[in-house]
Amino acid sequence: WHKASIIENDSLEITMVVPEQVYNPVSGSNVTNGDAVPLYSYVCDTGLWIFDRWAKITDTLFSGLYVTAKTSRLQNFNFSWFENNDCNHGSNFEISGSCQQCNSIMIDGVVRKQADNSFISVITLAAQWDGPITIPFSTGGTPVYIEWGVSSECNYCYVDPAVSPLLIDDMCSQQSIPLPLNDDSPVSKTIIVNFVGSCVSDTNYIILPSFGLWIRPVDATCWRWTSMKNGIAKICNVVYNQTYVVGTYYNGIWQEWVITITEENYYTFEIEFSQSVCSGVFGIL
């Protein structure tokens, strides 16, 4: 697991558990207390991972190994030794199969070295699968395999067990890798959700946003990803008479709505944007 806590001076403290089987390429053995590991942060504007700082692995916080680092910003972080051979635009996954989640998928897995089964990283794909999906933050020059996750109550779409584990000799080789999907979804329906944005300063404008969207059953803890484009989200695999939580994240704000599925096929939610977003992003004064 991993967590983040806000501490003094608006800085953020990130703590992440480190499995003991993680391989340290510097020492040539599994990680141990006192090992130093680099922390990388993801820059959304460039699509690149940049070095942030060094962090030390310790066993003094809780039972087991942990790594902790302080930072001043909230974004995607990655602890990794494999920066020398990494690439940000590596091979692609060519998605196929019977998954019916409106072409939106969120699947995850664990990446390990073929040579000794040592842990490298986790991998998550959250995207539209109507085109090739680039492998995020790939490790090049190292033969690896990916153990894919299974379906859950939030995500019925999963990688065909015939290609799990999936062997890849070089994730940075620019090759197209077939990735067939299966679907365990129950008998369900598809709904259309409209998101209408507005600004308090001028209600004559209607904003139709394009954001990532998350959905889960109200009593579940896991989320399923889909997308919202020009204010419209198509959500598949929802069950009649069940209640769901729908959420989106924008401008540092998480907002969610509760929806119970009825005979209706269309639902509408409102988003009220802050004045800073209205003026700075949309030019509405």
C-alpha cells in the first residue's frame, strides 16, 4: 500500500510499502534497510518523468520495509532504479476481445524481470481501447513479464489468462503487442450521463467538459474508469435498481454524485466551476 499526508508548510509526505522481493540493481540483491532509491515525478505538460530526490528505505516506521519522501506538490510519483533505460513512449498494446465496457478499460498488473522474477513495478492502463495504448513509463533493455489482475465487482474487463503472464523482451522496442480481453459483466444496461458546467459570474455560458470519470457500486471500495467528452459520458455494465457513485477530478478538486439506476437511460449532473477556472481557462469574467 501507499499513502500521502499533508505536513507543515503545505508539503506532502509520501510513504509506500516496499515488498522484500524487490530487486536492487545497484547492490545486485533484494532491497534491505538503508538502501537508497530515486523518486521520479511525472510532468503532465511534457509527458516525461524527471528525477525528484533520493529516498531511503527503512524498517523503523512499521513492520516490513518502507520508503518515505517529502515533496511540495501533488502528482504522480514513481520509485525506480531503472531510469537509465526507461522510455516514455515505448511499445503499444493492441487491444482486442469481447470486453463491452464502452471501449473504456482500466486494467492493472505487476511487472517482473524474466531472469529472476524480481519485482520492477506495477502497471495500470486506464484508456479508451479504440486505438493502440502506449505502455506508460516502460523499462527498456530488460526482458520482463507482466502478471495481469483479475476481474472485480467494479471492473469486469480483464486480460485473457492465455497471455498472463505476458513476456516482453524490451518494452521500449516500439513493437505492437496483442492484448486480448475477456468480459465477466452481468446482465446489465448502458446509460448516458450529461455533465453541464457553469460559472457563477455569468450563467449565460454552458461549459461541456472533457474529463476522466470514475464509477463504483455505492458499497464497493474499487473504482472503474471511463471517459467524459464534451460533457457526455457513456457508462456500460450498470445494473438496474443498483446505486453507484460517479466521480471526476478537475483543477485539484474531486467531485462525486450518487445515482440509482432506473428505467431512464439519460441522466444529468451539474458542475459549478470556480471563478479562477472560469476566467483563467474559459475566459469567462
